[in-house]
Amino acid sequence: MLSKNMLSTFSGLAAILLSGSIQAQQKNVLFIAVDDLRPELGCYGHPVIKSPNIDRLSSSGVRFTRAYCNVPVCGATRASIMSGLRPNASRFVNFDCYLDKDVPGVVSLPMHFRNNGYHTVSLGKIFHHQDDSKGSWVTNWRPENPKSGMWQDYQLQENIKKNKDNRSRGMPYEKADVPDEAYFDGKIAAKAIAELQAAKKSGQPFFMAVGFLKPHLPFNAPSKYWDLYHESSIKLPGNMHKPADAPDAAMHNFGELRAYSDIPPTGPVSKEMALKLIQGYYACVSYTDAQIGKVLKALEESGLAENTIVVLWGDHGWNLGEHGLWCKHCNFETSLHTPLIIRAPGHKSGVVADQLVEYVDVYPTLCDLAQLTKPFHLQGNSLTPLLNGDKPAWKDAVFCRWIKGETIITKTHAYTEWYNQPGQPAHARMLFDHTKDAAENINISEKPENSQLVETLQKRIAKHMEDREQINLPSGRK
């Protein structure tokens, strides 16, 4: 017969073994966000961009070719993806929004993982405001540069100074002969590597969000990444003009770029500046790709990769002169189409998924992959049925919005309506046939032969706007 002490010892050992077994089954999450990254990557078929590390991640997981953000601005898209809720006319409207203010009481994605025993870490830019979503993170860290702001991060003093135009943000790009770690993204990668090493020692499952800043303006990167792109390889887009018959509501003055020096207050930028901006964007993509590569290498070397879900996403697209526009803030494909790559243990590698997916789908996907129950408020669909290359019945449209413009994207078309106020008739619209006009150069919404299609898409937008309000949030807000 076993003594009480022996029973106590065996019970303790059993509890430890059971705890270790449960912990081993829990999947870690490495959640990589990249600011202003459109699908300008080698794995997405771009012939000039050098992105070997993201390309390797794509080949080891699932690349979604038709992923869309639900709102094309940083603060709002991050609040949406991290809450699993769609933006509407009063929720997640612009860059300056807070999840905590717009949907107080909602359990965010990292908070849900933290509530389920995960060590949650935020490095760099995840939420737009570092103090948003209180209670989500155990560790919440961002680098600092006392010489210049969070976004500018200049290394050369002459680029910080206002020029003769007296613009407030300095030059829109910088090429500096400095090591990777001089800029913020190099610091973020180093911090992520240290956190992975700590996670290996602790053995606790983690949700680690790593938010890289480039290619956000200004396009500042070490010289060696600029040198990857000879000026002769940089080409201007062939459609640097307003789409034919597009409404004025579709356009904007790209004020974000105009805040920088050497950019005119109105009108187009010069050809020379346009080419330099594109080169700078490419350099920043390659710079951030290199930092992502360091983090993924550290994950492999730690032995944690086989039990870690990796998600890489750009928070929205970006215009590089298409339609005469720069930055995001519009309802064109260039602002809405995003890269999304997921690598999950137990799922196939090298999968290319061409289904329509949207960022509200990410929260329920991670719940399923980590075997966590899904909170009641989620408005997306789990992507797990698509991760092995299967072709199940799937949504035939996704929805995006920007301020007063509501967009539906189907397998063949993109249609947008603009409203002065919700519930009022649309005052402008545009329709593009992506099977014939992937670059969105001709608005065909007013052609008589498209009237029935326009009516159908109008009804679908109206139904979507109604459906997204039908949720009982903890605060009572909709």
C-alpha cells in the first residue's frame, strides 16, 4: 500500500507530466506585421523586388494571392484585424482610432491568447497606439530615437531639418551607410531574437507580435539595400493618371507624402522624385525582408519552429504613382490588396490559395490553429479549410471601406459606392472588370450593359452594411 507521502509525490509528478504534455501540444504564434507593405514581393511575381526571406516563408506555408485589408489605413486596419470586427462608419474609421475606444470591452486577439495561458509580446508597431488594447500584452516594447519621431528615424541630421519648403517631416527618404541595427527595424529584429531565446528557456507558449515599420514613409534604409536596385531597373507605372470616367471621390491629394520636404504642395511629383520614391520603397522592402529573415532563422535555431504558427501580413497596400496617387487612403486595388502568408504545423507547404480572403478572417483562423474556442463577436471566417490547398465552397466576395466609400470585391469585379451619410443614396460609384482591366484604368459603372451587375452589387453592399452592425458588443456599441 502506498503511503500518503508517496501518493502525494506521484500526484505531483503526474501533474507536472500532464502540464508538460498540454504545453507541448499548445502551438506558439509568431505574428509578423509589416507597415505599408503591398504584394510587392518576389513570391507574388514581382520581377525586380528582392525578398528572399519572405519568399522562403511563402514556399514553406500558404500564400494567399487575393487577400484584402478591410480598411486601408494603419490604425484602423490594425484595430480591425486584432478585434476580428469589421470597420463601419463609426468604428475603425482612420489612422488615429483606438480599439479600446471604438469597441470597449472586446477581447482582442492577443488578449484571448493571454487569457488562455500564453505569454503575449508586442514588439515594434502592432497597434497604432502603443497604449491601446490594455491588458493584451505581458511585454509591450517599441524602440526610440530621441533625434526624430517614431516614424522618421533619420540617421543623418541634414535629412531631419526642414528645407526651403518648411515641411515638417524632413526628407521622404534616406540612404545612410549604417548597419541594420541603426534603424528601428534592425532593433526590432534583435529584440525579437532575444524574446525567442527567452521563450525557449521558459517553455511557456507564446503569442509574439513583431511589427516592422518599413516600408512606411520616410523610405529610410541602409545603403546596401538601396544598392540592390540600380536606377535603370526602376520603372514608373504605366497608369499615372486618373482612371477614365472615375469620380472625383475616388481621388485624394496624398497629404501624407506632401508633409515631407521636396514634395510639392499640389500637383504631381517630378519624374525624378517618383523614381527615387519607388527605389526607396524597394530598398525598404528588402531591408525589412532581411530583418524578417533574421527572426525566422532564430526561430529555426531555437527548435521552436515545428510548433509555431507563423503569420506574415502587410497592414494595407500602397500606391506607387498608380492613378497619379501615392500612399494609401483610397478604394483602389493598390491600397486594398495585401500580402498574407500563413505557415502552420501539420499543414502543407508551398500552397498557393487563390480564394478571396480578408483580414477579419485572421483572428478565427488563429483560434482554430491553436485549438482555442472562438469569441462570440468575430465576424470573419477561419481560413483553415484553405491551408492544404483544398477548394471547398468559399465566400465569393470580400468587403472594404475607406471613410465614405464602400467596396465589394468579387472574383471578377471591384465595385465602390460613396455615401455622404449612411442610409442616403450613393452620390458616386465606380466599377472595374478585373478580368479585362486588372490595373483599374476604366470605370465602367455607367455603361448600360453593366446596369444589372451594378444593381446586384449595390444590393450586396447594402446587405453587408446591415449585417456588419448585427452584433451585441459588450459596450452596447455597434
